[in-house]
Amino acid sequence: MITYTVGLKLAKRTKALTIEAEDALLAALKMKLENPEALITYVRKSNRRGDRRHPHDAMQSKKMT
């Protein structure tokens, strides 16, 4: 499976979440099931180097190897 980053907009807040899925559409649908009221703004493959330099809220506590 590939790791994707999904951008969401919940009310007036934005979030970027990381999820493993077979393709981008499945990653977006999984996030939509968990957050039905959210708007999906983007889905992209996770970029280990870029995500390490500019970590998302959920990834700041994780140590990437």
C-alpha cells in the first residue's frame, strides 16, 4: 500500500491527515467515511522529505525513519 496525505476542511479549520491506501480515490473515500461533513481539498502521495521538513499536526508526534 502507498501512503497518501489527504487535506480536509472541517468548518473553518483545515487538516492534513496521512493514510495508507491502494490508490488516491480510496484514501479520499476512507477520510470521507470518517468525516462525512468535511470537504476534501486535496489528495497526494506522501513526500517523506517534504513532510519531515513541514510536518502535519498528526505527524509531529511520530518519528519518521
